[in-house]
Amino acid sequence: MDYQNIFLEIPKELEQIADKGNVASYIPELSNINPDKFGIHLTTIDNRNYSLGDSDEKFSIQSISKVLSLCLAFKLEKDELWSRVGVEPSGSPFNSLVQLEYEKGIPRNPFINAGALVICDVLVSRLSHPKRDFLEFLRRISGIENISYSPRVAASEKSTGYRNLALISLMKEFGNIENNIETVLDLYFNLCSIEMSCKELSKTFLFLADYGVHPLTKERVVSVSKSKRINAIMQLCGFYDEAGEFSFKVGLPGKSGVGGGIVAIHPGQYSIAVWSPKLNEKGNSYKGMKILEFLTTRTRSSIF
Ligand code: DON
């Protein structure tokens, strides 16, 4: 596939996309970003790389980190995990509280905030130094040393993170959080604050395009079965109450973050990351979704 030539069509495509959406401002630090940034990077499983725009610039990956924390928790906890968090789409916004009460503190899936908080609780229980150990895991599976938390973004989110505090408090009351809620929230805010570029994200996620083995580092990150399941959860839950729309238009498993990033996987072929900070009303990158829709149609490379 001649991705390079197709990538050259993206600027023309971008010109035709309305300048809609808003940068996330409920986390004050995120509102400082230049809204016109745009980057994209595709890596094939045989390590061919295609990029455009601000693809080397690091940004706040936010909820994209939920896929990586799920990978580690699933490895450590195995199928026990699924008694504490479901695998069904929520049909609700990522930070919604309503479902959680009538479903007795069991989040619908690991990608809504409530589910990701349960995953962080598992990591706090299982790891001796959760923040350090997670970063070590991430650096190892990506083969990239230069990945860190942003203390500024984590502190900024902590200062306004009342919904996450409400979600974790409710789950604690239902008995679905084992550890001190401050400790779990601290890990959660730090995971959301991780900064990576499109190029780094696309390379890091390659193991989910190659059935659990990272084709560049050769490390088996997760089993074939776990890789299949994690992609399935991305397909169904990666975009919250817009998961159907992303499947419908892009047709790949993927995950978004309120920093404006999206990662998507084509099993057996490639992983791709795109970044454009303005979000639509569901909290997903407005232009990111449009460009991925253009690419999977133009290259005929959706899973459908
Ligand atoms: O907890 C939050 O609200 C943010 N740190 C992450 C939310 C997020 O990225 C949702 N994704 N689209």
C-alpha cells in the first residue's frame, strides 16, 4: 500500500474539514495547547513508517493510557479482572456517574473513567511501586526510554478532578476499590498525564497489531487471546458514547484521549496515531476522527 502518497493528500483533506470543536478546558493545563496542531504517524508491523505534520511533538495522551494500564492489569490479574469491571459499551459519557450506581459499583468497561480507576486499583494492589513500575513497563514494551508523566498536568487534573473523586468514592462504598482512594487517584491522574508523540504512540501500540508480540522489540507483551480481547474492547468501548460512530466511519479498534489524540489498530497490518486538540461534543478529536475516516476509506484498510 502506497501510504506515503495517500498521506500527501491529507493537507487538502484537512482544508475541507470545518474548523470545529474545542480544546479540553476542564483540565486547566490542557487548555494551553495550540489548537491548530495536527500530527499523524502510521507504523506497519514490518516497520515502515509514514508521518505528517506535528507527528514528533509530545502531547498529553490522557485516556489512551487506559489501554496500556489495562494490558498490565490483565497480565497481572488474569480473568479475575472481569468480576470487577465489564466488557460492554457504556453508551454514556466517559465520566458519567449514573450507570455506576444502579450497576452496583461495577463499571461497564475498563475505558470509561470508573473502569480505569478499578484498573489503577488493581495496579496499586499488585505493584510494589505502581508509578515507577508502570513507567518501566511502558518504556520496555515501547522500546522508548524518553517517556514520562507530566507533574504539571497531573496536578492540574487533581485540582479539578471532582468527578473522578465522586466515581471512586462510589465504587469504594460498593466494595470495588481495595486501596486508599488518594493513592489510586494519584496513579490515575499520572497515567493520564503521560506525554508521547504520534510516532511514539504508533510504535508503542504495534504489539496489538501483531497479536501481542511487539514486532520491533520482539517482546511478547500479551498473549494472542488477550491481544484479541483488548482490541475487541477498543472496538466497542474506545470512544464512549461515540464508539458506534467510530466503528461506522473508521472501522478499526481505537482509543481516544481528551488531549486530542487517537490510536487505532489494524490487526495484522499497522497501528496509527493522530493528534488534533480540538474535541467534538463527545470528547473525541474532531479532525482526528475525520482524517482516520478518510484514510481507512481511501486505503480500503478498515477491518470491515
Ligand atoms: O479523567 C479524565 O477526565 C481525563 N484525565 C481523561 C479523560 C479522557 O481522556 C476521555 N477521552 N476521551
